[in-house]
Amino acid sequence: MAVTELGTTSRRTFEDFHARRAGDALRYAAAIVGSREAEDACQEAWLRIWRSWGRSDPDRLDAWAFRIVRNCALDRGRSQSRNRSNEPLGEIDPPAPVGVEDVVMPRMEAEGALRLLGQLSMPLRETLWLREVGGLSYAEIAEVQAVSMGTVMSRLHAARKRVARHLSQARGTGGVPLTGAAGAATESIGDRR
């Protein structure tokens, strides 16, 4: 579909969607293939999304778009045929807030959360990320990953249990616990054991 075929309203809708979800898509791709390949995977994904814009159910745009990002990231990872565990997570930084306190604490929280995510297998990491960061429903995650909703629930349970175990071990060994929103989120994960 040529760019000129999209109407102004459709283009604005796409641009709004892209502005709202581009950062999440990039971080999701980085969680799958690492930051070096994430940008290329997202570029391909956004091109595919643009070309197919208007063909998806508007109520399921997030699941549809994340499915495309996932497929592009997996394709990219396969084509590079490298071991995913060799690349550390978290090299893609969000824009920095204004104050020093606003920079240091979120960075520490993000680094701690990424270390925890790095301890999980790919399916658990991806499921937990889509739910807790992406904000997708169980049904949307099932659609993105092409699995049953029961599989999503069991993966979330296992991921939350492992994160809670790692957090309790870190606290027991004098590790620095997460604070603020990240700490509250992980503590609520620990309460779901």
C-alpha cells in the first residue's frame, strides 16, 4: 500500500498509535533479541504495521502490533543465529527526566528489574513483560504469543514466583531492593505466590 493511499485521518491515527507504543515496542523487541537487533526488528515491524494499517480490529491494536513486533524480533534473532543470552538486557534507555533524583532512582529500579527479567527464560520474560510493562490483557498476550490463555496464566505464575524468589534472596543477602513503583509492583508479585 502506497503512503498516498492512506487518508489524513488514518495517517494521524497511525502516528498517534506509533507515538504511544514505539518505546514499548522497542523495549519488547530488546527483551527478545537484545538491543543491537531490536531497532532493526522494530523498523521492520513498524513498516509491516504501516502497510497493514486499517486491517486490524481497532479494539485489538496492541495485541496485533506486539504480535508483529514479536515476529520481526524472532525473525531477526533467527537470521542472526546468535545466542540470545550473550547480550545483556536493558541497553535501551528511556528519555532522562529532569532532576537528579528523577534520574538515579528510576535507573536503579530499571537496572534491578532488568536483572530480574534476565534471570527468566524467554517465554516467562516475554509474558511478564507484556503483562506488567505492556499492560496487555491475558487474552491479548495469548494472541501475541499464539498460546492458550491457560499457558499465559501458568507462565505469569511461574515468572512471578521466580521474581519473588529472587527478590527475597536479594533482600536476604543484603541486595538492594527495588523502591518506588518498581518495588511496589514486584512486592505485589511476591504476594501472589
